[in-house]
Amino acid sequence: MKIEYLNYILEVWRCGSINAAAKVLYLSQSGLSSIIKSVEGELGYPIFERGQNGIVASPQGARFFRYAERMVSDYEAMLEIGRQVREEENLSIVSSRFSYAMHCFYDFIRSRPKGVYRDTFQEFGINRVIDSIATNKGRIGVLVVQQNQLDRFRRMAKERDLDLYVTDIELDVSILMSQSHPLAKLDVVPFDELKKYKFVADIDVSDEDLLLEDTRTVLRLSDRASTYDAIHLEGFISTILSVDEPDAIRHNCICRPLTGHASRFVMIYFKRKNMDFHSRELGYLTYLSEKICQQG
């Protein structure tokens, strides 16, 4: 017996009419009558009998409906368990502009068992990522920062009541440019060369997080598309993580390794202190770390 049929029969009972229930359920009257006969045949007793003002529950039907309502209610409760679990296991990642993290996010949800999830991935500048986690607009923040700035991020996490996790994953940084840029002729870019050219950075990245010592002439933009336009059309350069180079190549840009800069870059992530990681979050962070290590 299908739960769906129980719902149909309960609706007939509430309406006191097969015709009225059929309209509510968007079924044909004959189809609904056939369902009732099928269920009565399975049970071995009549559920309805004809009354003065329509159909009413038979003596057996009166008892049947008590159980039917309970079964439908229990079934809905069982479905709700699944909905609650899926809601609790949504992914809500907020990342700095780190396209490899985004691609790993897509790969992770595509390669895992299907479910009804409302996963989200947002990209912002560093400061806004931290603010999004602190204000409950995301669950996990993922950043790549300079190692010599870790103490500052630890202080920020403490001030915002966040848990900070520093991974052992180090990433290389390259310089992003158009194919016609003068630096494209070099195999590697010395750090001292950067000050000679126009530089573009995320509008939400603080001066401390930029490689340049003199940041007064840095162009600040808010999205990746505008950054690529500045590089192609106006000859700007920017930084990019080595794992993100395939994304740059798709945009017809060139990347060159950077030398002469002492600080390394490391991946960190953080969450609110009153929040525990659920299994999908741990799965994504593990997947991201493993894929970066494979690239290295």
C-alpha cells in the first residue's frame, strides 16, 4: 500500500465526497474510485459507506483512519529527519579569490553521493571573508595568506571569536600578466621588478596583504572579470597562486614565477567557535588539501 494512496483516501474522508476530493487532488473521479477499491481489496474490508450527505467512514474505516493518519504523520516525520540532516550538512564556503578552491568545491559535490543540499560558495577579499564568517553569513572561511602575517590573522580571529586553523600547505605565487606585457619575456620575475609596473589587486585586500611596499598607486577592483580586463586592456599585472594558473591561461594570460620575495604563502581556514564541522565540511577541506598537494 502506497503512502500516497493513504493521503488520497484521507482527503476523501475529509471532503466526504469522492468528486470533491478528486478536484482537490487534481485526479479524475474514476481514478480516485479505483484507488479506493484497490486499497479496500488489499485490506479485505470496506473503508467507506454511503451516508445521507455523501460517503462516510464504515465502522472498520473509522478505525482505519486513526491508523492511516498516524502512518502518514510518521512517514512525514521520517522524511523530515532526512531534510534536517541535509540542511545541517549544507556546505557554505567563503573564500578569498582562489579559483582552485572553487573548482575543488565543484568537483567535490559532483563526485560525492547525491543529496538535496543547498550548497554555497562565495568569493570575496580577505577582510570580507573574515567578516562573513564572524557574522554567520558563511560557515567556513578559506584564505591563502603570507606566513609572516599569520600572527595578525590569529589576533583577528581572537577578536572576532573565531577558530583559526593553519595548514601545512604552502603555495607558490606567480605574477599574472597579458601575453604582450614586457615581463612576459622573462622566465621568472624578480620581486624588485614589480614596482616598475601598474598593479591591480582586490578592493578588499589590506595593504599588509599585498606584496608591494608602496601601495599608493595600486588599482583596486572588486571582481575577477574586471581584473582580467585591466590586465588585457590597460597593461596591469597582478599576483596569482600557482595552482590557479590554468584559470589564467583560459583567460589568455601568462603567469611567471616570482623570485626574491622571502615570505611564503600558506592556506588557512576558520569557523565560529560555537560551531562544529560536519562530515561534508571535513570532506571538502580534506579534498581541497589533497588536491593542492597533488598539484605541488
